[in-house]
Amino acid sequence: MGGVQWSVKVARFVASADAGKSVSARPCLQVGTKRERSRWDYDGSRYQGCVDRSSRLAATEAPLIVTGAQATAGLRVSLTAVGILASPAARRVVVTYEDGRQATIHLQRPSPSMQRRAGLARFRYAAFAVPGTWSVQRVVTESASGRTLWDSVAAA
């Protein structure tokens, strides 16, 4: 998009097992952006976020949202890549932007091979890029019937 390559990857963070404790795996998102300045010169960045240790992407918990920005030489954000990882009960995410506009982001179900590669059995996701800065003030996850599962305003 606009000369910038971007990627969103689902992974899992595996904590090492201490004496007698089980190994825990937490879902993570990795977002990367890259802009080619010349044939051998690139500007790139990588961002990662993981679900909190106490969470397992439950329906009533916040989705994991990771963004990665790619700026121009003048430090103006030219593109923001966005990754969202949510509970399997969530079907869409409704965001409210700083100017009051709303947008609905439909979550996808991963293929079985994607689930195996990520090492996670159940989740829904979205991955997209937008020109400029992606800045939201409210995030709401909804079920297939439209019931609110989690609301960032109510959680604050």
C-alpha cells in the first residue's frame, strides 16, 4: 500500500516451565512494516503484543490489538498496519475514531493450517492497513447476535 509492505502474524509466547509448573502459552500478534528507500536500503519496524498472562482471549475480555506505523522521511505517518486477535465468540469489532465516526471490522475465522502454525486452537482475527494514523478512542467487541461482549469505555 503506497510503497509500504506490511504483515500481521499470529504467534504464541511460550513461558519456560519452572520446577513442577506447567508451560503456559499466550497468544501474540506481530506487526511489521517496511518501505524500500532504494534497492538496498529499507526502513522497517516490528511491533509485538501478547495477551496478558491471566487472559486466554475470553469473550468478556479485551481483544489484543497491535498497530505498526511506517513514517515518511519527514516523520509523517504514511501507513498504519493493524492486527486484531479476539475470542472465538466475537464476530466483529466496532471502533469509534477520534472525530466520532464509527467503523465495523468483521473478524475472520482462521483456517485449520493457520491455527496449527499459530499453535492456538480457537480465535478470530482481522488484519488490515490504513493510510495515515489509525487512532481510535473506543473499541467494542460484539457477538454474532450483536450483543456487546467487551467495551473499552465500560472497562475503563
